[in-house]
Amino acid sequence: MTSKLLRGRTLSFLRWPEAIDDHSAWRYEEDGGLLIDDGKIIAAGPYAEIAKRAGAGVETIDHRPHLILPGFIDAHVHVPQMQIIASYGAELLDWLNKYTFPEESKFANAQHGRRIARLFLDEMLRQGTTTVVAYCSVHKSSAEAFFAESHDRNMLNIDSKALIAEWHGKGRQLYAITPRFAITSSPEQMEMAGALCREHPDLHMQTHLSENHAEIAFTQELYPWSRDYTDVYEHYGLLGKKSLFGHCIHLSEREADALSQSGSIAVFCPTSNLFLGSGLFDYQRYRRREKPLSIAAASDVGGGTNYSMLRTMDEGYKVIALNGEKLNPFQSFWQLTRGNAEALAVAEKIGTLEEGTDADIVVLDANATPAMRLRMETVETLAEELFLLQTLGDDRAVSEVYVAGRPAKSAIVA
């Protein structure tokens, strides 16, 4: 790949922003430059300095006045659920039985799996998401189709249900051990998942935890010896620094302590939790408790109702507000980028605009729609612009996406 120089307003985070005026938590260049070579960011800073370093003849792509950020990361998605998103009228367990399991049975057909994998990744790229942690169906061909499509695009994705030796580390692909959740897993399967975690400590593990009250009660009926839902996973050795637990809405203090002490990650899925009436994830309390939780954010499509991480964090803001707290816009965009990368233990590769990281990038246009342009007439600060993007933005606000330095959104064939 030849070198290229991106020009625009660059924003990347160094750490969690404690407040809206915590300027040392991020790096912002009003006229910034990113020099990209062989899929990596090799220089970042003021455009004048980076252009001088790049030298004459380097292709320059001018994205001004748009914002350039690291590509968004979605920590929990269900690829086979594209055609049941926005299915009406059920709580979690009924929704799974009525819609999810029948839909996922279609993925025994490899051709169907490849088609949906292609359309899913197209949709994610349209929304500015460059990395997902994905659930496929129980069929090996489903995961193979997803990995193949992801590999063809050179995306860094984390997926499940395929042979570790075949896909883990191939290109940018990573494998996740995935017992769907305790209800659908036999004790023998849970034992095997724990054994895989011990045998392959570098792998992620993903599952669901404490999404709604009926699920919790049913789990404890199936595992009557357990102290609580989390204890089931704890018993089988599934807690750890690379363990992702989707939802975690109704945790007891003991359960939250167990997740915190093990370094496990609670995954915040606001649109799904609201749509299914599951409950409100207490984001700020989990962060501030004496034993804080590591948190990632996710769309959880198709229980989640939008593929966009902008829309996800808009709903997340409302969930947090209903809990009597606030999430400022810098904190939201930290979560979508560096925050999720840190939770997934991949921040050395993605989630920032640091030199040496993969050039996964999203370009955002805060004037993308008539309503946004009108509101931008009164916007005075970067924080206001970010909040506008979060509140009114969607795929139309995503001007371009780069995956390992290659234009990806503009390359999608309609």
C-alpha cells in the first residue's frame, strides 16, 4: 500500500476524561494530519509538521472541516439477527424463542450465512464501526462465513464458534470462546469452555449475564447449587481479564465484586435493554464503586435497535440520565474508541490515533443533515459538536471510514 496523508480535525483520547474541561485527557488538532503507510499510522500531529515529514508526492486526502477519530468498536453483536431486528412485542426469553432461535437455524445454509455476513459488515462500516465482537449461530459455516468476509476486508474482528487453529490470528482475526449463556449450555459445555480458557489464556470469552429477572430465575433453577448467576460462570472458571459479559444489569454487590476482582468486563447494551424492557445498566455507579467494573459498550443488534454506535451512546446517555447521572460527550466518544479498546485489551492496535496503531479511522460530518446544519449554526465548542453528533448523528454523519488505511465506506457496493 502506498502512503497517504489524511488532513482534518483529529481527535483521540489518552485516558478517561474526568470532566468536560479535562483537556489533558484527549489530543485535538484543529488542523491535524495522519500519515498512513502499510495499514498503520506512522505519524500524527499538526498537519504542517506531518506534511513536511511526508514529503512531496504523498497522496493527501483533505477531510476538512470534518472530525477524524479512531474507528468505533462494538463489543457485542449478533450477526445472524439482522433479519429480526425490530421484531415486535416480547421480553428476552420469549423474544429468543419466538424470533432468535428460528432465525439462527437458517444459518445451517452456508450461502445464507455468507450473504448475511457480507451485509452485516457493510452495515457496520456505513455506521463507522471498524471492529465488532460477534456472536454467530451454532453452525460452523456461520462463523467461517463471517471470518472470511472480515478477513477479505482486513478488519479486526473477534468472533466465536470456529476452529481456533483455523482463524485465531489469521490476518487481524481473533477468536472468542462463546458459551451463549448458562441457560443454553450444559454443565459439560461449561466445563469445556473453562478448559479452553485455561488452555488458551490469550483468547477472549464472551457470554450473557443478568439481563432480565426471568433469565436470572431460570438460570438458578438450572443451577440450584449456585449462589447467584455470576457464580455459575465463576464455578466453571469463566471470569477473567478477557471475559466479556453482555448486559450485567441486575448484579448484586457480590457479583459486581467478583467481576471487578477478576478483571472481567461488563458490556453496556442500552438500545437492547430498553427495547426488551430488561432494565437500566448503572454505568456511573459501576465505574465509581470501591471495586469498579471495567465497561465496554455495544449495540447488541438485533435485540439492539440500531447498528450505529452514535445512536447506541445517545440511548446510553438517556439510560445514565434515568439513573440520575450524566455522561459528557468526551466520555461517550472515549468509550466508543479507546475505552472499548482497553476493555478488549487491544488498545495497542486500535482505538486511538497513536503512531504504530492500525489505521482504523472514522470521519464524521456534523453538518450531514439539514437539522444538524441548522443546529451547528449555534454550536461554539468541540463538546457541543460531539454531543450533536451523538444525539442527531447516524450513518449520514459518517463521511468516510478507513480499515487498515484503505477507504471502506466509499468502497461498499450498494
